[in-house]
Amino acid sequence: MDGAPPPAGRFAKTALVARRERAQTVAKWIFGAMSLAMVLPLLAIVSYLLVRAWPSLGWEFLADIPRKGMREGGIWPAFVGTLYLVGISLAVAAPIGVLAAIYLNEYARENWFNRVINMAVINLAGVPSIVHALFGLGAFVYAARFGFSILSASLTLAIMTLPVIIASTREALASVPRAFREACWNVGATRWQTIRAVVLPNSISGILTGIILQVSRAAGETAPIMFTGAVFFKAVQRGDLFPYRLGDQCMALSMHLYTVSTQVPNVKESIPYATAVVLLGSVLLVNATAIAARVWLRGRKKW
Amino acid sequence: MSATSPAVEVADLRLAYGIKEVLHGISFAIERNEIFAVIGPAQSGKTSLLRCLNRTIDLVPEAAVTGTVRVDGSDVRRVKDVFGLRRKVGMVAPLPVGLPLSIYDNVAFAPRCAGVRARNDLDSVVERCLRQAALWDEVKDRLGSLGTALSGGQQQRLTIARALSHQPEILCLDEFSIAIDPVTTMRIEDVLKELRGEMTIVLVTNLVQQARRLADRTMFLWNGDIVELDATEVIFSDHPADRRTLDYVNGIFG
């Protein structure tokens, strides 16, 4: 019958409810599609690289040295060089960054001096890497007389990652509720006892994640190391784990990728792609470790 | 330090956060081993007053304190060992805070901070305090599980056990019952009655009837001034000295 009232019942669907439900569904699909759109480029990049790199990929490519003027062979010196650079830069930046963040978040009072430090940290994080490169060149290579070396390049990378480590560590520390700290102070604990017993154990996962994410950033940067210690080619024994000393120049994956892509004619076609796969693969491996560590540590989180 | 000095002696205490003064020069004394209630509406300065007793007010950046607070006869601003002072003044916060540690470690935390290491000593402290806080029977079989996993009422008793673990001479409770159920509240009130005579108890509360049930003397603090301080029977009688007291305890304002 036309114009009949909607079916009775107190929870019958009215026009308004139906419209709301439709809006809900549309919103869900749009947000879902956007999330998917984020994943697609990554998949596209990875699969494209893998396909193009396939002819060269293998342990042989990783462990061999470049041959015939880098037109063939592997990338061992560049791979080890990147390990050195990233390892040393983190060994410098992580302790300084974490300790500085603990000071800023747990001890520092609100005054002009600490505001200046805060401003410096924030602005330093926004400085482009090529400017860090120039600074590293002036400060470490020339002023400190470290020369073009692994040391200079690592320190430049450390300067670059430091502010981000400080910022991420502070965020992790700030996520521990203040009530916990006050409870500790109330029973006569010093600030350090409070930090050790309660603050650090509950922020360590965030702190570690912040540090490890800087690995990928340090590994991928080209400009800072190009100015301060990375070279096109360095003769190294095949598979040698300790080919460099601190004062040596070194090869690096990011630099090598630039070289074989643009500077050397007639390179075997798959070599740049394989280099990129190794760089990406190492970074993803490190990130996966970070995620695993976070999951494990969060499982132990206690509130 | 003489046995005759009051437990707490406050003289002309002023406290300001920035330009906003919250305590306007108050003076009073708390006798040894009494239960001393502080009542008053929100924003009266009750919690700030407690923070002045154990100098956790130092940890509030913009707070400025003048006047003197003497705990056990000594000026708190002059004590060399502020951590010792805080152990002397136990503090229980309004919201239960189980530290993210095991139940055992929650109670053993303060003795450990004070340097106690021997397992036997810690064991006996933990058991004594949990018994005093009426929590022992519920948790004695799972001392290793997390303090944060307890229910709100249990966590508040855990907080009290922690405050007792450093053997305070003064126990301050800041509106301990606002987040817990009435049954637990009554249990804790029983605990306080048992502690009466062993230590001085400062009870800050929004529930005027709680002060009436427990306190020997009651102070009515309002907007940073003492309206009235007298024996609890007088405060809750029909004829307190100040008309506002009568109105407040009868729920007419505040």
C-alpha cells in the first residue's frame, strides 16, 4: 500500500539511519583505498627492482669486488663501507642523543638556556643533508684534520642523525606518565633512581625504534659522505671483513649506486638495480629487526 | 627533633604558582600521632599544602614558597637530605598509582632506594606493609605479578603499602577515596584507625563525613585561607566558630 508507515518496531531503520550507514560505508572504503594506495608504490618499486636486478643477484654479487672498471663483478667494498659508516655514526650519535634526551626531558628546567637547546635540536633536524655535508667538510675534514676518511664521514652522519634521535627519545620518555615519576619521588627516590627503575624500562622500546630507524637514513644518504670520505673506488680483498681503517676512505652503497648509474659507461645493465636491491634489502632487514624488537619489548611493557 | 615539637608546624606559609597565589600565609600545627583532616572545596590549596610538607613542590617549576614548614622540628627548606625528608613523610596520591613493577617491587622500591639490599629485610618490609594496608591476603600468592594489573581499590592499598614501606612518621593521604569503591574505602579507613597512635596521619578529603568519622581535629581550608581549625566534634557541631564552616559541612556551599 502506498504511503504506508515504515514497519513498526522501536529499532526500525529510519531514513536518517540509512543515510548515516551509507556515509559510514563510503568513508570506510575511501580510507581503506588510501591505505592500499600507500602500499602499492612500495610493492611496485620492490618488484620492479627485483625483476631488473635478477641477472646479477646472488651471494656472489654481494661478496665479490667490482671488476673491469666497475662494469662487472660485485659490491663487497661498498657494502662493508656502508656497514662501517652506519655503525660508527650510530655508535657516536646514539649514546649522545639518548643521554641528551634524558637530560632534556627528565632534568632540565624550563629556562632560556634549555629553550635554546630545544630550538637548536628542532632546527638541526630540519637542516638539509647537503648542508650537513658542507659542515662536515669544514669541521671534520679540514678544521679537525681528520681528512677525507671514514671517521669524518661517520661523524658527519652522526651530526645529521643526532637531532632526530634526541627528538624520538624525548617522545618515548614523555610517553611514560608523570604520575609514575611523582609516585617515585614521593617515596624518596632520586631522579636517577626513578629514571632507572621506571622511566627507562618503559620507554626503551620507543628509544630503540627511534635509533634503528636512523640506520636506514644514515645508510641511504649520499651527499654527506661524498663530501667527507666516500670514494668511487677502493681496492679491497674479496670477502675481507675488515678492509678499512678509520683514517681510510671507503666505498659506500649509496655512493656506488650513484657511480654505476651515472658515472661509468657501459655498465652491465642489472648492476645498478642489484646495488639498489642490496641497499633496500639491508635497510628493510634493519627495520624488520626494529619492529621485532619493539614487539618483544612492548610485550614486556607493564601498564 | 625534640620529642615535644609538633609533628608539623606551618608558619605564614605562602605559595604561588607564577603570579597566582594559592596559599595566603597560613599557620597551624599538627600534633604527634593525631589524625588531622583537611577539608575544603576543590582549588582550596589542599594538595599544594601537602606538596610543601615533603618538598615535592620543588619539582613544580613555577612554584614559589615563602614562610616555614617544620617537620619534626626542622625546617624543611633547610634539610640537607630531601630524600630522607620524603621518606619521613609518606604520601598517597588521589589516583592509585601501581608502578609498572611487580607487587613485591612496588613495596620494596622505597627501601631499595634507601639502600636496603638484604633479601630478608626486604621480605619482611613487604609483608609488614601489605598486611598493614590490608592487601596481604589477596596478593600473598602472586607477589611477582604486576602492580598495575591489580584492581583500582587494590592498587590504592598497594600505594598505601608503598607509602608505609619507608616507615614514615607522617602519612599524608590526598583524597585517597575518589577513585575507589565504598567497600575498599571503608577497609582503608579501618587501616587508618589501626595506624592511629603509631604515626601522624594527615587526611585531605573532599568527603566531609570521612573527616568526621576519622579525624581528631579538622581544618577547613578555603581559597588558600584557614577558615577554621578545631576539634572535629566542634567543626561538625551546630555551632562552629565560623558560619561558613557550618554551611560547608552541611553541603550548603562548596
